Amino acid sequence: MRLENANASDVLDRILSAYGFTMQKDLSEKLGIAKSNVASWLQRGQVPGNVIVQCALDTGADVNWLVTGEFENSNLKIRDARLKGKALYDQILASGGKAVLRRMLDAYGFSTQKELSDLLGISTATISTWVRRDFFPGDVVVACALDTGVSLEWLATGKGTASLDHHTSADITDSIVIDKKMLLAGKLEGGMSCSIDKSFLPQNVNLEKLCYVQSGKNGWLVEMGESEISNGVWLLDIDGVLDVYSVSRRPGNKLRISGHDSEFDCATHEVQAKGLIIMTSKIEI
């Protein structure tokens, strides 16, 4: 993409994100220019190339990402020591609102908030509230990282590596690509995939059987193919319809099944287990 064809508002958002700023005033003070100069870039529809270059030099942000929002060659270098504890928590909270929304849109390759709302099943009004209140939507950020394979550190803070380099041994060791399916009207659909950091996973999980299943605001990591039902949360087939239920065993090969504000008992042969839920995520709105 040529610089003159780039969307000035999006480029400015990424520059603010790279610096960790939330206001144009912060950027103008950093660059030593009048705030009106920054506003004029939007009026002209183009951010000066020297500003983009200076941002790349100052922050380590990839120029291609700053201009296009694409991650193919993105490589944001860590210039400072990694934050921990309260300092990291404060950095995450300070990265909310418009900045984290900009990174999520780029991660998905979306240009509008409506595309994100349609994908996640949440209203555009909720997304606008994140921006207005400078809110950090943690559950949505985690879901985005699982969906896209973008670095959770970068997505949450704007620091570190924007895209995972799948050619390095470290990434091969620390992350895996698993199937992703949508649970729609009692059926599993879609042949997508997503990347997940193995540090999230419990020990002794069969990685080859893992699948990320999403339904509306809910998501589950499922160990597919597990059929011997025990106490826990399961993906069950009941009369040909799939859904997620909490299960507890009872004497006499009986099961107590609960979910969706209902509870019932049945025999083990009356339901079919499709997979064991090992992790649950929920998008709060």
C-alpha cells in the first residue's frame, strides 16, 4: 500500500498505540509540535512519512504495520525490560479503550467495529462504551489472541512482538495450532484454526485432540474423542443435538446433567460424549 492511500485516522491510531498514548496531545508533546498540526493530518487525510519513521525508530514498531495494519513482517522489538506484577497490570489497564480496539481490529483484519461486533455477538454500543470509558475488555482480548494467533502481550499492552514468528524454535515450543469450530444450532461447523500458548493448558492433555469451540459469547477448549463420562463439564450429544453441560455421576450408571437453567437425570447410554471441556472463556458485556 502506498502511504498516500493509507487511512490517516487508522495510521494515527496505530502510532498512538505504538507509543502507548491515548490522546493526540500526548503525541504532539512527544514530537514537539502543535496539537493543531496533528489534527490537520486528519483533515488532509495523510500522516507525514517522517512522523511514521520517527515512531518506528522510537518504539520499534514495524513501518508496514503502522501504515497498513498488516502483520506479515511486523516485529515490534522489546526495548525495555519486561514488566511484572503491578507494573504490568497498570500497563494493561492503561492500554484500554481505543488503543486496544485498534489492535484487535488489525488482528482480525477488520475495518469497522460492526465486523467485530458481528463476529463476537456483542453490540456496537458495547464496543463504543469501551472507547468512551477507556475500558480494557480482557475476555475479548483473550478471545482475539486465541482466534488470530496474535501475541497476547502485544494485544494487551502494545509492547513486544505483534505477530508470532512461526519460524523460531521458541514459538514452536510455546504455542500450537488447533482446530476451531462454531457451535450453531446444536451442530459443530467450520474448518478454522487458531493458535494457543501451551502454558495455558493443563498437564497431560492430548494436544492432538484439542479443539476450540465457540458459541456466541462463550468459548471452550475441548479434548475431543473422550467418551468415558466422569464428573466435569462435557460436550454432549443428546438426541442428535450438541451442547455443553455439567455432569455428575450417580450410582447405577446414572448421570445428573445440568445446563441452561435446567437439570435432569438419565442413564449413561442415553447421551453420547463428544469431548471433555478443559477450559471455559466468556465475554462479559
